[in-house]
Amino acid sequence: MSNHPGVCNYCGTGCGHLLKVEGGAVRGVFPSPEHPVGKGRLCVRGWHIHELLTNGDRIARPLLREAGRTREVGWDEALASVAGRLADYIGDQIGFWASPRASNEDTYALVRLARAVFRCPNIGLLSDAGHQASARVLLDGAGWPAMTGALADIRPADFILVVGTDLSKQNPIIASEIHFAARGGTHVLVLSSRTTQMARLATTHLRPKPGSLATVLKAMARILIDENRQDADFIARYGRGFDAFRMSLAGFDLAAVEAQTGLSLESLRDATRRLAAARRALAFTAAGVAGPDRDTAALLFDLFLAAGKIGREGCGVNPVTGISNMLGASDMGAVPDMLPGARRLPDEGAAAELGAAWKSGLDARPGRRIDDLLRDEGSGLKALVVVDHDDEINLEADAVRNLDYVVYLGAYANPFAGLAHAVLPTTSYGEGDGTYTSAERRIQLNRRKTEPLAEARPAWRVFADLAAKRGQDWGYRAASEVFADIARTVPSYSAVTYDKLDRNFGGLQWPCDAARPQGTPRLLAEDAGRMTFVPFAAESGRPGLSDDFPMALVAGTSTYYWHQNNIMRKTFIPRREYNALLLLYPQGLVEIHPDDAARLGLRDKRPARIVSAKGSMTVAARVTDDVRPGMAYAPYFIGAMIPGFLKPHAVDIERGEDAAIPVRIEKV
Amino acid sequence: MHILPKSGLPRLVEALGEQHELYGPILHEVSGDALFEKLADPAALRLDAPIPYIPPKAAVFPHFEEILHYAYDRDSKKVDIARTDLVRPKALIGVRSCDLTGLACLDRFYLGQEFVDEVYRDHRRRTFIVANTCLGPFPQCFCVCTDSGPYAVEGYDLNLTDLGDHYLVESGSEKGAALAARLGLAPAGADAAGRRDAAVNASIASFDPAARENKAWISRAVNRLTTGFVKNETWEYIGHQCFECGACSYVCPTCSCFNIEDVTPAEGPTGRIRTWDSCSFEGYSRMAGEHNPRRPIEDRRNKRFFCKLSYSQSKKYLRPGCVGCGRCARVCPGDIGLPNVVQYIRRETTGR
Amino acid sequence: MAESPLNAIVTVPAVAEITEIKDEIEEVRTFYFSFDHPELERSFRARSGQFIMCTVFGAGEFAVSLPFSPENDRRHLSVRRVGKVTDGLHALRPGDKIGIRGPFGNGFPFDAIKGRNMVVIAGGIGLIPLRSTLVHALQHRADFGRIILLYGARSSRDLMYLSQIEDWRKTEGFEAFLTIDRAEPGWAGEVGFVHTLIEKAKVPVENTVAFVCGPPIMFNANIKELTGRGLKDEFIFSTLERHMKCGIGKCQHCAIGRTLVCTDGPVYTYKQLKTLGEQI
């Protein structure tokens, strides 16, 4: 057969596709109608993944850069050089930056290399701040760090709350399911300050002011309790900490909500009543740069727990990962303060277990996030190992440039590789076996479909070879053997094997263990036990607008979800579509409402200066009523906008699309 | 008309395999998906497989294809440029009437205008087509409304109709008749045509009533589209639901738009790659260094439906550009496949 | 099976050598070329107004209108740098090879307009696709009434083919009026927009055809002026540029309404353009 099933490698939805392979080369892709997630659909990115997989802009051979000169070398020399150079540093001086697009096997091996070989706890994941905010709330509250519901529950739902993001661009097939649900009668409520396509497809769109999502959710929780609509029986059986939750809302003033959020109390009452009355209710948020901050995530969880809409058939709180294996990479321990399996450090038991499985000691201290280390000049970070990093969104290029030693592993040529002292070619998706875990905890096996290019090797093998150079023999000869170690050490993966994944088209959803050998589509309280209301800050952050900076700038991705630039640029049609926008706004853009534009004398496509307390930049105005008056929206991915203006605001941007930067906008 | 016992199908396939690369429907061993693909193992052919997601057009107009390759050495100024090697003639086995009609549209478009598309022509050279009467429609099917099924009347070399333990074989060309003769197929009895018609009528009767009811509405939609009477709000309503994935064009048996890029692989000569494209993409008509001359999504959607249903396009195909296969409805994340669009145009006039 | 028109190179580009490169104005260069194959070098024919698909090896292919006359004129392309492929062309040197498919498109109806007055109105690089027709007409001077060029650009540095225009002036009865948007020291020509030249040149309406090409604002102003003076829509010609991939009416990238620029165009009368519906 020339068509081979696999899982799409772009976003965290986990759609199944069939790759057409002829003469050893990828020659097309189409959606698998029988696949349980995509059910025969792909988005524009998925429909063109073969263009990426045929791109020739690859890293084909190991490269070493010495004294400013780059030369191709053989693997032996490259591995000896990298292992030797990294050994010059003590653990805390190295950082390991994993990729949310790499397979579980690759990331697990990287984590093992960091903790067990180089004894380094600084393991991070590119652009995972938003994911971690939601994942930790769910770990604290429900005991598993991922969405509790199932995508199969979307169409039968009575009520769906979509908070913030434009899922139609970030995870289009999930948005499609929600769209079908709405057409079938589900009440879909979108809470978003911008009018996105997701908002247009909703039954109801509420447009709160930027920065007020937490306040909106607090108000809904308060209304729920005031009207005595919480699910008291459910809370009594499965909830913990409800009284504290109620107390923390006691001082909350409903009277101020309309002014703070721009929404009528009546609309919030209506939304709350719909949530309470629904038998099957789901919440969706982004779990990436467009996702909610920790307090907003906590409030959403608590609201759903109080309404009895989590841990039940057809219910759940569902953060959706924007990148294919963001969840899997976190499961594998690419998080500085956790060991594989989301075991938070310190955890002596987990450390001992892992040490025994790995037959080695390991560094089980909590480490620091890589971007924190890069931003902190006194961090002592000297060396960095980077896997398949996206450029453009890397805000820290200058800091990386100042490091002593950088190793880059990747399949595709990437400007980041130009900063590296050693560049190691890895297989592209499609050239090796590997598992990927989608947003709904779905572990899917992707089999090798084409031979590796030139000298490219699977990353897990490179890490095992580096370990061998440092005297540890892991004995991995195939990806399946790495996975066997994963199953041994990550409890929620313990009953998964390659054989089983081969037999289960569409994969298995974790937890998949001895008690649940066919996996777990959704969290059910009767199995999982009690859940805990997650605390949140009493005061919600406000943008802090002033006369000098009267407008709230949101820097986000949701409508222009094309920021996976390095790989998008290596396709034809998605690249062309990305460029179609930049043709109109080549210097970047800021969206403002027509009323503001009229007041400020700004015209569409004409230059406008954005000024914040930290700097300014000039871009083109995009005049549109997709944004609220008083608000501005800048897609943060446009190259020229990053170093000039957005970098000093990196911490704000990481708080998600509801984080507003106070600015003023001037005519140029 | 001849009779081919079901047990004789492998002989037919084997005979075709002598001169042709074989293509036909299979069921994927892992995913269970119905596919129309090159048969690595002729025994895998499943004439009873459901309608494949990607139409047989992919065999003669591939999703992704190197049409030529070149290498230019700037030092010696030497250019090596050549058409990429062509495959053997193809036998497409088990083509449904809708998809056969789609091939007829592509033939008229690619081969019948001022210029001949040489790439398509080379794929189509000496193609042998074995059609297969569609005896059980799928929920999305509406070929009965678009005059393209479930029984093929032209465009095939051989046409099979499953009549229980055997196929009724009809020849549509000299080479089809020659093959039937070579295989020594027994002539069909006098009642064969009657039994075929009964099977076809039973198939038509089993279509979803909505599909049959839509027949008049499709011609009315053609009318309204051609005369520009469809309201802008209707296009806007449709446009808001479009996810701009391109899938409707890709799975359409008659969509013929393509993109061309020159791609230099990590190793080897540059290939000129021709891939499927869709007029619903924003960047579809963009010009280097210029503003995009096209308008918003609702206009681009409108474009595709215009291409499927307007008179002026129909002139190129000598029939409407829609063959009623329903694939666009199955593949669309926005639920705006062509039958729904016809519904919305209908709702606009009738209010329901 | 059917065949394409015999004289066009449809699928595999013919290799040509760049023999000379001339800088015209900023970002615009002229590339003189000759085909490697002697028979093709002898037989290649294109009508005024047709275009070719030019391959820059390794970068890709782009559509470009032919600026040279069908007869007795060196084969060349004048190309502005606008993207990846044209950047690649500008990086080439004499002796480098390019690929050529075509010629494609309808071209200007040269024979049908014989005996008339001809006015060529161009803005900036809009003169490139009109050069062929103008030179061809000058080569057949006796077949036409007045031949008038009205040519404008933002500044004198943005005017194409200046020395050639001086050569053309040697043809008896050729009238050329040049204008720039703002006065410059040393500029002896007109100042102001091109359409103001229509009055200055006393462009006749009777028995006249106009060829207009340039940016949209310039185009519209001239159309208004010409039609306002009574020139009929069907006697005004223009040529469209569109994103093209195949050149032979198959890929559909250049579709405007019901027309394909590559095969129905690129030359249209203003009467046709008005009916295309979409923005031009």
C-alpha cells in the first residue's frame, strides 16, 4: 500500500492522516475518515504536511563550528566533541531545551540525558508557559495535568464555554466539532475580547474587556453560589475545599463587574444558569501562548467543579495544546520541577523509582525554566542543548548568542542553528517511529514511512550515543525500547506498548494502566476520587491603564495562528497564505476599532506608532471592529515586531491573550 | 454484454496488469479506510469498498507531482532539464459513475481548450477504465441530482454491474470489447439488461429522499448563481463557516486548480512540483510585490460554487461541474459542502 | 489526442542565455537573451502584448510581458525585482542561463488597428508591456496616423527606456510627451500627471486607439480623460498582470470572474475590463 496512517504533527488535536509514499518519498496526504479524532478532516496545515516533509531545506550532516568556521564532520567526531564539551560544565550551567513537536521517545531520552548523565535539572520546553498554567491547575485540582474531557463529548454536549482563544485557527478540527455541536443545538458561549471566527460560529459571543477574564469567571462563580445553583451533592461526594472557595468569593463585588468587564450582569447570569442547567457541559481554553493565566485557569476549574461539570460523563475542563506533542513532552518530564509522569519535585519516592529503572543516580532537584535562566544575567547558564526550536518566537536570541556553548538538534535548517557550535541532524517526522500525545491524552504511534535523509538520526539515538560517550549504556536499539522504559516509569503510560498501539488505530488515551488497559477517554470522579477547589488570587490583575497609556494592547496569536514559522515557511501553500497577510501589512500590524481610528486619525494600512512604558514601534494600522473600542491587538509573531517592541513585554505575553499591555497609539 | 463470474475477476485484473499499472479501491489494513490507490497486490482489490475519500482523479492528476527536473551548474553554464519519467499506462478499475463523470470533466478541461495540458495528457494516455455501477449510495451521495450516476453510460472501456454471483460486463470502447473477447467472457442472457436496470432502479430508490428532492433545486441554484441572484448575506453566512482548509477542492472529482513550485531537495536536482490548489485560499491569486487583487472569503467561496454550478463553467465541461459524490460535504470542517450551499440558496427563496 | 499551438513551448522550458544586462531604473533591469537552440533562436515568434513564463533556475518561474517587437528587435525582458524569483533573476550575470516557455496570451490586435491614430499612455514601468506595440508601430510607420507616446513617472529617475525614446523621436511624425510628478532641476519635459498630457498633445478621438498601462490611480485618471473626450471603451486597450503558474489556462490562478488572463488576456479592451466584475 502506498498510503500510510499516522498522526498529524502540527497542533495538539491529534487528527489521523494517511501519508502517500511512492518511490521512497512522501507524495501527498489526506485525512483518514476512520480516525476517531479527525473523522476525515484536516485543517489547512494538515492538508499540506507533505510539503514540509518533502522540503529540501534540511540539516543533512553533523556540523561543528570552531573559531567561527563551520565544517561537516562524521557522527563519531560530532558525538565525541559534544559529549566532551558538555562535560566541561557542571549540571547547573547547562540547560536542555526540549521541543513540543518531538516524539515522546526523543524527549524522554533528552530528560534522561539531562538528569541522569549530565546531572542537570534545567529542562524546559519551548513556549509552554500557557500550557503549564492550565496543566498545574488540573494537576492540583483533579490529579492529572491535562484536559479531563474527551473530544468525542463535544457534539453531545448541552453547553460549551470557549474561553479566550480562536480555536478555529489554533485547533481547527476541535473548532469544527464545536461548530457541528452548535448546529446540532448545543449552546456554545465564546468569551473573547475579539470577534474571532470561533466567536462568529458561537451561539453567544460575550466580549469582555481585555484583562478581565478572571473577573468574568469570578462573577459567574459568585452568581452560581448566590443563586444556589452549585451541585451540592456532587461537591459533597467528590469536592474538597468548597467552603474556602466560597469564602474567597465573599468579598467579590458583583456591582462593579459591569464596569470592569464591559459585560452586563444579565448576560453573565444567563451564562451561569445555562452552565448549571446543562447535563453535559465542557469548557475549552488554549493551552499555549493564547491560553489563560493561572488564576483564570483556576477559576474556570473551580466554576466547573462547583457546577458539577467535571469528572462526569460528557463533562470536563479542556485546555487544548497548540503544538502536537506539548502534552507528551510534559508527560516525559521536560519540565524543570517534575520528573516524568508529572511527579512534582521534591519527590524522593519517584526519584528512587526512576534511579532504579535507569540503573543510575539522577539529579532530582527542581531546576529552572530555560527562558528564566536566559533572561537572568546572573543565572550562571553557560551551555544549552536545543531540540527543534522554532525561530521568530525565540525572544532570547541575544542571550543565546552570549552563551559559551550551544548544541542544536533538528531536522530542518533554522536560523537558531546559526547560533550553535554543534549542529546535529535528526530525522524528520515520518523518518522514524515515535509516539505523540495529543491534547486529549491520546497516545498515537507514528511509524517510519521513509528512510532518514543522509546522516539524519532519531534524536533518542543521539542522546543514547551521548550517554554512552559518558559511560552509560542505555541499551536502546529501537524507539519501541525507549517506549518500554517510558511505560516502566510513567504510571499513566504503564499499559501501553507499541504492539497495542499498532492494533489500536487512533491510539489510547492515558491513564492507560493495569486497571484501565484500554485507556481512559475522560476523567470520572467515581474512578478518580475527590477533586480539590484550586485557590486563586483575591484581586485579579488589571491592565493598569492611565491617561498616558489608555489602551489595552493584547499581543496574541489566536487569529493569525501561523507562528510556527520555521516549519510553515517550508511549505508552499500555508506559507503563501501566511504571506498573503504580510503582503498587506509587511511591517506588522496592530488592530484597532474604527471609533478609535477615527479619534486618533488613523487609517487602514497606514502607519501607527504603539507606545508603551517600555518602548515603541511603528506598524500598520488594521482598522476593524473585530476588536473592542479601547483595545488594540498585535499578532506577536511578526519578526520585525519582536526585538523592537515585544521582547521587554515577554513576561506579559506569557500570561496569555488576556494579558493586556497599557499603550497609547499615535498617528505617524 | 457479457458475464464475468466473480471468481473470474482476478483474470480480468491480471490481463490488465500486463500492459498497465493497476489502480483500484482497497480497504487499508490498519485504518480500515477505503482508498483508491496503486495496487501493490492485485488481490487486495475490493470492488465492494465504500466510496474512497480521495477520488480516482488522483491517479491522473496527483496531489503532488514532479513534472520536470533540472540542474544548472553556474560555473560551466550547463543546464540539464527534462520531463520527469512517465509511468506505464494505467488501468483504473472500479471507478464509480460520479468519478467517471469527473474524469470526463477533467478531460474536457485539460485536453479540450486552446492548449492541451501535456502533463495530464501523459497521465491519461492509453488509460483503461473499468467502471463499476454503484448499487448502494452513501449518506452524502446525490449523483441522481447531477446526472452522473449511479450507472455509467459513457466514458468507460468496460462497465461492471454486480448481479450477485457474477458481474454483467458492458463494453464502451473497442479496446474494452477486445479485452472481453480475449478473456472469452460468456455472452449475457436476454434478461441481463432487465436485471441490470432493476438493480440500478433499486439503487436509485435507496438514495436519501433529501438527495432526490434536491434535484430540482440544483438546477434552480444553477440558475440563481449564473444570474447573480444569490444574496450577499447568503455568501457571508457561508463564508463565516469556511475554515479555509482547501479540502473541498482536493476531494472534488472535477476541481482542477494547481500550484507550481520549484523545489530543490537536500540532495539531487531541482524538481518542478505541481500540487493541488484551491481557489478558496486567500493567497491563491496574490501577485508578487502587489496587493492581493481578490476580495474576502465570502467572495472566494462564491467563486468555487460558481465554478461547480454556473452555466458559463458548465460550457467548459459540457455539464455542471458538480458530479454529486458528496465528498465536499464529508470533508468540510465548516459543514458547507455543496448540498448545504444548495439548501441555503433554497432557503433564501423559500424561507425554509 | 489534441495538441497545443505548435509554436508555443508549453511544458519544458527552452534554455536561453543572457547575453547582456542593462540597468534601467532602480530595481529594474533589462536582460537581453538568445535561445541556445539555433532553430528556436531563428523561429521563435511572439505577437505584441504576449507574455512568457521565465524560469530562474533554482528559484522558480514567473510571468512577464514581452517588451520586444515581433520583428527586428533584440529579444529581451525588462523586470522589476519584486520577490524571490525576480531577485534570483537580478542576481544573474551575462552568460547565465534562463528557461523560457511561451509565448502565451492573446496580444494586441495589431492588424486590426492599422490605419488609425495610436496613442500609448504609460506610467512608470507600465511602458514595458507597451513597448512592443509602440516599436512595432514605428517599424510600420506608414500604416498609422499619428503615433503619440504620453509617458509619466514620479521622477525622472523612474522613467524607463529614456535613451530609446530619444532614438524613436527620429522616426518622422512620432510625438513623445514626457512628464514627472514634481519639478526637478534640469528637467525640460512636462510636470504633472500623465493624463494632463492628453490635452497638451491634442490627442484626437476620431479614428484613434489608445493603449494604457500603469498603476491603478494613473489608469483610472486616463480612462476618465479619454472616455470623457468621447473615445469609445472598445478602442482603449490595456494589459493585465496576474499571478500565473501555467500560462496555458489550466492552473486558474489568474482567473478574474469568467476570464483567464493567461489565455483570454492579458490584453483587454476597457469595454471588457468593465464587465469583469472583480476589482482589476
